[in-house]
Amino acid sequence: MSKISRRDLLQYIGAGGIGVVGGVLYGESVQQNVELLIPQVVPPEDYSPGVATWYNTVCNQCPAGCGISVRIREGKAKKIEGNPVHPVSQGRTCARGQAGLNALYNPDRIRTPLQNVGQRGSGNFEEISWDEALTTVGSRIGRLKIDNEASRVRLLCGRVRGHLDELFLQFMNLLGSDHYQQYDFTYPSALMAANKMSFGTDVLPYYDIRNAVFLLSFGADYLGTWISPVHHSLAYGHLRQGREGRRGKTIQIEPRMSLSGAAADEWIAARPGTEGLLALGIAHALVSEGHYHGSDRDEWSKALQAYSPSLVSAETEVSEDKILRLAREFGTSTASLAIAGGATAAGTNAVASIVAVNALNYLAGNLSQPGGIIFNPDPAFSATAGSRQAGFQGMLDLIGAMKAGDVDVLLVHDTNPVFALPDNVGFRQAMQNVPLIIALSSFRDETTEMADLILPTSTYLESWGDDVPDPGVGFPVASISQPVVATLYDTLPVGDIVLSLARQIGGELPIHMRWGTMEEFIKERWREEYDQRGSEGEEQEFEAFWQAALEAGVWGQPGAVAGDQPVPLSSSMIASIADPVSRFAGDESDYPFVLHPYLTATFFDGRGANLPWLQEMPDPMTSVVYGSWVELNPVTADELGIREGDVLDVESPAGSVRVPALIFPAIRPGVVAIPVGQGHAAYGRYARDRGVNPIHIVATLIDDQSGDLAWAATRVKLKLTGERLQIIKTDGVTRTLGRQILGPENDHA
């Protein structure tokens, strides 16, 4: 780790952007006009009536790790905006980030510890005290530790980064158990595995959309849900309009038009499951047409010999001329970038497809170049992100352990596998075999409802923590989460709960678990990192650094030299691709349609469904509000005699759901799409019993190389039920109704 002066370290705080983009002084960026109102007769000591205060923290509404600024008046959070000095959000935020206030003030929050007093899963809970709850959990786990049975304790949480991840690991090490897993339906397992194979790195790179001239996206909805949509949206704006006289071009390849597809110059609906094959066809043309001049050109020509545009065209149903044109534009642009996500990263060939996309970047010469793939240094202030991710295969192993009776205590935090796994894997049923389930949660979702004890956690707006964005922005970045309001109910931050349980269990505690609160733990760990990065002999005190970091909400080190350079992608990777086309569950004769579940910009993977602002927000592509729907191309609908609003049974080999039809022109015929996020059986009044969950009917096929769920590899059939349901939308219809407003050649609906 390179040494820098402590004076420079302070200057790095609040660094924004990437590369040459410097930070904005925090004080100048958030100056507000003073508002004076008639004060209360006896105001509380911690605020001034009528004067707004802004606190910086980290948004937890998705895994992007955006910095946010929260406006506080009279001790209450009033508004959330992006932190202008945070290099991820750069002063912006999305609808999910804005709706964080709905999480804080949600009437369905768990307000006190609860104990199940009825049949497990019935939702029959009664309130208990914290002392009783912590004593019950601590004594049960403590006995297992004394009896050398701590391996029968499992900890399952969502995607956790920063020092909370370290705290969880320390806690499980204290018990003597290595069974600490994370599960997040949206974790890019295939992307991680493909980049490891391609470049030999465990850290996601920075995709420099901002400086790209030609962006070729294979299913990655970078403006809606892919990795870091707020940051990518800012980058997209610069790609389009940030350079005078130059307007970048974007191409989107996917079976159903996403937000990124709608904003692209061209949308291409290749046959589902063949996106990786299409990338190989473009790579073949890049080499054969003379757009690649590397010393290993002959090796690449041989490796790509089987993927000529003519053969690829027949499989992908993308014309040969279009493949050659894409290769020409990609190969001749000054800064070309290819990315992959969505359904491309969710087939049985997901890793192989992304390796093929990575090959395009290598052949374009964009590795470690502006507008290309920039490799991030090792994460600041934490271990490698995602090192504890279970993936789908890991969850199957956990299910097997629960069914076999090998789990005595299951602690669950911030993950909802009962909702986010296919029904037929039997996670809920396997939980019945666990003697004690403890949920650390703010809301009673489907998994929390199965708990014997619920320890209510404070929301991220009431808690201390830190975060390292993944992927980073090309240089080391770490963010601080701090409480912006006083705790509303009888809840505790999850870190404080873990520390309390450690004290209950007893024994010799590790040095980093002797702190009384998460605030003390975080501050001490930052002090250690600060001492390691600072130079000897400087006079700057840590307290000044800490206060400056709290005010800015972020620490960054632009210009820092990255770690080991990635291993260049070899043509031998192409030879290792056994099957560039995805397999599908269900015979095509019985199940003629490909199911395309997709994440939404509002509900994401379902975690936003309990927030009323997001329920009321129209879907950006269909304008539908509330509920679920299944999208069909007009050609498909006409062939089946389906009208909009007809209720259909959508049946896969794994199950069925009943949902109304929506006629949607921007979807490939033969593909039906259902948004993910609705269909909750619990999770509060705004989410419960609304719509359907397409994940539950996904077949349990697995990506060959990452072991993750291939959720885009299921076929379905449709059946009219005879029922009709009006779909609530905020616009009219997509057809011109004979008025030819757009001209007769454009009226295809």
C-alpha cells in the first residue's frame, strides 16, 4: 500500500468523478438559504427550529452504494438527494433512493423484539424485551459453542460490504463456525466469474461509459438496474452530450426493450440465449475484416473460425449485414466498449457469453484505456467484495443442510430467499427443520415470517456503518454511513445487535469485538486504516480527518495506482466455450414461449415493493401502476387471440402464475416478459397480495461455470382463463387508432 501524506489524505476526502475530475468543496456545494420560522417554546437541544441541516450518508436501496444527502428539519428527515461530492452519485439519486424516507417512516416497520407464539410461519408474534431476546439467543448459541457444536450455527445475510462484513466474520469466528453466507438475487456472479477467467481479477472493473464513443450492450440495462444505474446515467449523459461536436452511439441487444434499449440508437432483438454467440460472430468479423492488428491475430483468427457471421446469423436471427456493420463500427470507433448483463448473464451459458463480450473489448484494445474497461484497485477499507456470496449452488447446499438436520440455529439478515428463490427448491419447507430461526430485520417479509425470534434492526438512516462501492470508480473509495435522525422505535443497528450477542455468548472476545457500539467499531477501524495510509511525522490529527470524512460522507484517493495489472485475455478462452447457446427448461413443442423475467427500476428484485412511492410510480416503459402483467408482442397476441387485459395462466415446468396480458410492441415475438418485484405474501400492507412473482416459476437450471441460477432459461405456455382485468396505466394506448399521427408506415400496432 502506497504512503501518502496526511495533509493529502484530507484533500482526497470528497473526491468526485473519475480520473481528472476533482471533488467539490462540501461546504460550497450544500449551502442553503436560512429559513426562519416561529420556534417552539422549548425546542430540543439538538436542533434549531426552522433551519434545515443536511447530513451525508450512504443509500441502501440497492447495492450501488450511492452517496446521499438527507435534509433534516426539527429532527425529521424531509428529503433525500444525491451527495454532490460522492464519486458514485455525484449529486444525483434515483427514485429508489428518494423513497428511502418511505423505509424510515413506514407504518409496517417492526418496532420491538418479537417472539413467535403460534405455528411457525403463521405470523403470530408477541412483543418481548431486548434483554429477554438477547439472552435467549445468546444462551442457545453459547451452549452450542461450549459443546463444540458451533458449526451448526449458520449466518445468512444479503449483500454486505465494508466493516459490517468484517464484523459478521469476526462473530462467526468467535463461535468457531465458518458458515457465513450472503445471498442476493441481483449479485453478478456470472460477471465476476467471467472477469476472473478473462482477466484474472476478483474485483469488478470500472466500465467507463462516460468516455466511450461506441457502446454495445448485451442485455445490460445500465440506465435502469445494472450495477450502478445512477452513475451510469450520468456517464450516458456525457457520452451523448458531454463533448462538443461528438455524440456517442449506443446499441442495445436484448429480447425485451429496457430503459437502456429505449434510449439507444438501435435496439436489436436477437434470439434469446444466443447473445454470446452473436458477440463471437462480431469478434470473428473484427479479426477477419482487419480491424484487429495484435501480434496474436493468427491465434484469434483460428479460435474464432467456427463463428463466421453467416453461421451466427442463422442461429441468432440477426442479419449477416448487421453483424458486419456492428463489427465495423465497433472496430473503427476511437473508444468502443462492450458490456453484458440482464438475460445475457442469466442463461446456462452466462459465463461463456460474458467471456465472449470481454473478447470484443480485448480486440478493440480498450483495456485500461479511457472509454473502455478500467481495472479497479483492491477495495479500500474492506476485504474483497462478494467473497462470501453463496450463489444459487450455495443456497442449494444450505437447503440440503437444513433438510438433513445439520442446522440448529439460523440467523437471517437483510435477505429474503423465500421470495427470491424458485418455489420448487423448497427453502421455506427446509426452514421447518431448523430448531431456532432468528431474523434481524426491519420488516416482516416472507423469510422473516418464518422466524422464532425477530430482532428489529434500525434502518440505514438511523445506523452507523461504512461501504465500499462495487464496482468502484477507478480509484479507492470508501463511504461512511451515519444516523441522520434519532432512532424512531425500540430498534438497534444490526452491528450493535451482533456486538451485544457477542457479549452474551461470553468467552474471550477478539480485539475488534470489544467495542460497545457499531459507531465505536467503525471509528476505530477507520483510525487503523488512517494510520496505515498516513506518513510518519505529520501533525494532522485523526479527529480532524474523521470529522471531515463525516461531513463529506466519503473518502477517495484519485490518482492512486491500481494493484496488479490484469492478465490479458487469451484466444484460448474462446476454445474453452463448450456451448455458446443457452439451454432452456421445457420442450419447445409443449412450452413454445421463452419467459423473460426482468428487474424494474422501481422494485428492483422486490425489496422496493413495500414503499408506497414506488408502488405509485408508473413503470417507465409501460406506464403501468401497481400489480403485475405479462408482456406479449402484438403478433404473438394476435396469433393466440389475446387482448390486453385478458387474464392468462403462464405455466412453466416449475409452476404457474395467473396474470393479465399487456400488449407491448417492443418485445420479440415468441418471448413473454413479467416484471420481478411483486407477488409478496407478506412484507407489509403496500406489498402484500399484489401481483405475482415470476421467480417462483423459474426452472432450476444452473449456469455451467458460475453455479448461479439461470433465471432466463425457462420456457412457458399461455392459456386464456376467460377472465379480464383492467390494467391501470397513466397513458392511453400505443396505437394511433386510425388517425395516422405518426404516418401509415409507422403504425404497426
